[in-house]
Amino acid sequence: MTGRLTNTDPALRHGWHPVARSSELADEPIAVRLLGEPWVLARLDDQVAAFADRCPHRLAPLSAGRVEGHEIICGYHGWRFVASGECTAVPALGPGIPAPRRARAIPPWGVTERHGLVWIAPAEPFADIIELPEAAEDGFDDAWLPAARTTACAGLLADNFLDTAHFPFVHAATIGAGEETVVAPYRVDADGDGFLVRMDQEVANPEDPGVAAGLRPLIQRRTSTYVYRPPFMLRLRLEYPDAGITNTILFCLQPEDAAATRVYTRILRDDLDGDPARLAEAVRFEQAVLDEDLALQERFTIDGLPLISGDGGTAAEVSIRADAAGVALRRVLAAVVARAARSSPTRAADIRH
């Protein structure tokens, strides 16, 4: 198998995708996009619900309606729907008259909240939502970066977040300052539905207060542990043993449309002692790193991530040993595409818009 995985590939329906921060969803419905399709989110009796963003009556967007108790109400003709999609009332028919049998809003396979995000799985997912153990550990302060929207595709962004060879070049002004360009060999181990990468490096640690105080050098030992779950969930745990610092970054990507991806980034730090000013500075620094990534990724002219088959065949790219994590990413996503093709070759259950 060769080819590219775009943001609207139907195989991605078989995955959990973040579609909003939990804090974005309040009393009214909100419209979101996923895989080139419009969806609506709503809290119905404090439980999150999602539907394809169209009323079955005249296809008006349900996101233009309102929420009342356990129902979402279409703003066009007042049809009411509960979380299962069942239509409970059609005002034009009068009280007591049942809705037409086909009058159903279309929910996804699943919708849930985890890690401060709302997630949708349009079809039965092939992998679980990534874990975030640091969120339950004592001593960690955490914060979100502002959600970023970029023209870069989700697959290429995931590849970027797994890549360390670009640090001295893309991040010369931040985390890559003075970093060695050679990437030592490292292992990629299967881990559940995804994989795990652990590597030991010597890198710049400008956020260590001991550097400014002259107690420790800028270049320090670091153990980096990358955990990946398909399609676009990554957790990076950075441990600096000399400074006694652990910095975890959660990256979750929402492929909205062919040329639009929303990036959710949460940082968790155990070295800030609850200081809001230091946490705000950590957010600013991580935002600067992300901005460097996005500035380059948005200049790519390909519309998707090249995939690699089990035999490693691809004519699109040349890979070296430093790219082991990226090669693993391509193989996992190629397997997702192949599995989706086997499970629903005609994609009869797809929601078409």
C-alpha cells in the first residue's frame, strides 16, 4: 500500500477525534467540523451529545437551534431530539402526534469527554483515547495553549511532533539552541494500538532556573518518552534528571477539513510550585515552539501524510534511521486504512453531506 492519508480520508472515521475543549461547550449548541463534515455538540441534561449538523426535516443546521433540558431544538421548525437522535416532538403536527419514523438526528458511534476535551468517534474506533497519567499525579501544574488552527494536515503534524531531527533547525531560537544534530539510534516498541519511543539525549533546557542562576549548564541530559495512539493522539514526557524536572505535553489533532486542522496542546509541569506567573511563562514558551512548527508545516505543498506498507515500499520519501518514529507512524496509519477497507468496503454507513 502506498499513497497519502489526507484529513478527509474515510478511514479516519474509525478513530476518536477531539472536536472542542470542554470549556467551549456551555448552554448552547456549537458547530464543529471533522473530516470535512459538520457536527453539532450540545449538553443535554449535563451530558455531552453530538449529531450530524442537520435536521432530518429540511436539513437546517441543528447548531442554529437551542438546548432545553434533555433535548436539542431545531431553530427552523422546532423539532426536538434527545441524545439517541429520536425525535420527540414535531410542533406542526400538533400535540400527541408521533414524529415520522425516519425523523431522527444522526449521532456518531460515540461521544465523550476526557482530558478536558470533547471527543467524537464517527464510526467504531480501532483504538482507545490516549491516557494522561500525569493528570492524576501530585505536584503537576497544567495549562492549555490556545487552540490553534492551521492549514497543515493532521498526519504531517503528528509526524512533526514525533520528529527530533528537526529541533536544531526549526527550533534554533527555542528548544533547539545548541543541540547536537546527530540523532543516535533508538527503538520504537509496539504499545497497544500504537507505539512508544524512548530516547536519551543531550539538549538545551532554557526553562531550567538553574541555568540562569549558573548552577547548571544549558545543555543537559534528557529522557524523552513518546506515546502515540492512532489516529492523531500523542503524549511526550520529557525528564531532565540533572534539574529534576518533568515536562509532559499532550498533543491532540482535529482534522477539520482538507486544509484545516485544529491543534490542542496541554502542558503538565512538576517544577512550577503552583506559581501562576511561571505557568503562564511556560505556556508562552511552548506556544513559541509550536508557532515555529506551524510556520514550517504550513509551507508544505502536499495534502497528506505518505503511508508505508508492511514491506516499507514508498516512492514518495527517503527515510533514515532518525526517522524510525515517523516510519512507525506511517505503518500504523496504513494499517488503519487497510482495516477500514476490510471492515466496510462500500462504506455504506458513511454520513454523506
